[in-house]
Amino acid sequence: MREIKHWIDGTAVEGTSGRQLPVWDPATGEQQAYVVAATADETAKAVASAKAAFPAWRAASLSRRAEVMFRFRELVDANRKEIASLVSQEHGKTVADAGGELARGLENIEFAAGAPHLLKGGYSEQASSGVDVYSIRQPLGVVAGITPFNFPAMVPMWMFCNALVCGNTFILKPSEKDPSVSLMLADLLRQAGLPDGAFNVVQGDREAVETLIAHPDVQALSFVGSTPVARIIYETATAKGKRVQALGGAKNHMVVLPDADVNAAADAAVSAGYGSAGERCMAVSVVVAVGSVGDDLVAAISDRIGRIAVGPASDPAAEMGPLISREHRDKVAGYLADAGTAEVVVDGRDAPISDGPGFFLGASLVDKVPTDSPLYTDEIFGPVLSVVRTETYEEALDLVNTNEYGNGTAIFTRDGGAARRFQYDVNCGMVGVNVPVPVPVAYYSFGGWKSSLFGDLHMYGPEGLQFYTRSKVVTSRWPDPATSEIDLGFPKVR
């Protein structure tokens, strides 16, 4: 059985704890590899490696850091088919979907390659007589990222590209469910010229995470995962004086007004609800049908579900693959079994492939979902699309605004005034207007509101650069002995 190793100080390292965590093939239900969970000592070795590499990497010029990102970008692009295939093998998403993930990751590398322009400070000449004041941005030191299973290539790139180009050194703790791509990215960074120790990978689980949180040499933590874990990491790490950005869960609403193009809205709901088997934090999980649009919209979505090709990533015709694990597939199916008064229009458990050895569940559609049902309140994270009906726009807006989560939302309408009103009124971090998955391009930043984000700064883009640097203001005067004097008063401009 293949062991997926750690990456410490520029080389792959076998684990020593003996605690083996299985890596499954979601399409067959068989174990294909394992990781040996890192001990606290092994995690500390990764921190020590990153700390030792920091002074030299911080001293590297901005152009040198950008050059490494340019080279890394070309290496990732040259190996995109192999990376996408590796993601598909362990996650289960189709190769095309994995390729799309990689394309968005490449955008983040490209942004980081241009970061020197955004790392410029400000300069004020002659702020006082003979005094200049200027600001600079400096790296934090050793920083760490804890990433989820659903985007094993892209989400780490959200973090480490900006962190490295800013002059930090980085430790990645990837999901233990699909960890192989982390080692490939580490090796490509080495080939791009990143010094040994500047990027490290520790495989594992809670022990590695808790070590990173507690370690005094780790200055900042980035996290993407569920809201309960995000809250714990934020509260625990900030209490230890660390900088933290922790992205939590989501319950993304897609509001469809009566004037919307029903076919376009149905296409968008199916694409955004069932892509990657619904295992996306920006997936649409609730369609809010306003007024008279409900019946036609449900019928259009139902018709399209029957045409979705569900199968393993090895099948070129497959559009939707399996879920990440048997336990998760069974949990998602449980929401359909306990639908209560809601109307299960399409039951994914009836799909023939759902009875096979893999972790498959067909696309499911549930109509007339009460807002106190677990179908509505829980982040299901699977191919289950719930339809909630409201009479008015105001009721639909209230649903979005009172929901615990505030990651992403969308509105479908032909009315520009209604769309502008929605983007103004809605309490959510990312908004789509006739766009169902409003993931920002790399030169904006990604992040939600409410229980979808803990921390002040969003991820990647300009706010990512802010997160991985701190500002320093320098007040400078080259003294002229003839004008020097003693003045015990508060410094003043004159």
C-alpha cells in the first residue's frame, strides 16, 4: 500500500507515528493509499525548517520571489493534466472539474507573480522640517495553512502563493482524504527555485493542527473548513496572539424572481448545485423561488437532473462523480430519508450507481422545504438541492439575511433595479447577479460574512497580501547639528 509522505526541508519524509489514515478511491470504495499522521515532534520539525529558511527567503529581492512564482506557474501549467488526474483519483471529481479547479489556482499564482507592485508602501517627503515619513510592508515569518478536501490544489494556492511572495515561509496541513497533490506542488515549488524549508507539508489530523496552533514560532494561520472548526481555530489561535483567517461553512441561496429566464435559472441551479457532487463551499444549496416562478422552475430543474451523467472520473462522459467517503455519502442520503413534510421530487438514492461499490449518490431535488428543516438549516455538502418558496422579494431577502451563513448568494432576474437593490441589501460576502457561483477572480478577494468567516481579512487577492504582511512606518531625519535642540514636548509638525 502506497504511503503519502510529509515534505520537510525540501524532501519527502516518511511518517513515524504508526497512525495510518486511509486514502480511499471514492469511485471504487477501495483504499488506494495511506498517510501516517504527523506527531507533534514531526510538526515541530517542519516549523523549525520553515523558521531556519525564513531569514534568507525574506532577504530575497521582490524580483527573485516573483521569478519563483513565474517559474512555478509554468511548471503547474505544464503538469496540469497530471495534477488534475491526481485530484480526480483521490477526491472523485471528474477530470474536467479538477482541470477547472487548477485553472482557478493558476490565476492565484499569476496574481502572486505581480504582487511586488502591490507591496509598495507610501512616502511623504518633508512631513516636517527635514523629516520624511514612509511606510513599508514586511512578512510575518512562519505561517501555516490548513486546507479542506474539496479543492486540494486550488485552496492551498489561495494561501501559499501570496504568503511566499511576501517573504514568509509556509507549512501546509492538507486534508488527509486527498493529500497526494500537496507533495506534487511542493516538488514543483522546489523545481521553481524555492529554497529548501520555505515550503513544508505535514500530513495528518488534529494533532498536527493543534501543534501548529500552539507553536510560538507560527505567526499566522489560514483555514478553510466547517464553521465549528473554523470558530475553534480562530478563538484558540488568536488567544495565543496569532493572526487568523478562518473560512467556515455556507448555505448559499439563489433567489429566482418571477421575471427571470426560467431555462437559464434552471441551468445555473443544476450547474451550481450538482457540480463536484455539491462538495463546494460556493455550491448553490437553496433555490428561493419567488412568486409564480416555482412550479416551472422545479419542473425545469427536475428535467435536467435526468440528463446528468454520474460516474467515475475515469469515464470521459461523466459529469458528476462520487462523494469523498462512504460516511459522508450515507450522511447526505440521510437528509433525503428524513425529508419530513418536504417533497422529494428527485431522489438520488434511486440512481442505479448509488447501489454500487463507490461513494455515489445521484443528484437530488427537494421542493417546498420548511425553513426549520435540517434540509434548510444544515450545510449538507452534497448533491441535494432544496427549493424554498416565498411570495415576495422581501421574504426572499429576509431568508438570506437571517441565515447563519453569509458566504455567497445570487439573484436571477431581468430587472436591473431589483438586482442593484439586492446587491445593496443582502448581508453576504460574495454576490452573483445572474451568476450562480460568484467566486471572485484572483485580483479580488474571497470571503464570506457572519458564520462563514472568522477574521478581518478575506483570502487571496489584495486582502491576502495584507494578511501575510504587517505595516511599518518610518519617520526619518538626517540631523543638521546647527538646528538640533532639546524639546521634551510631544512631537509636532512644524
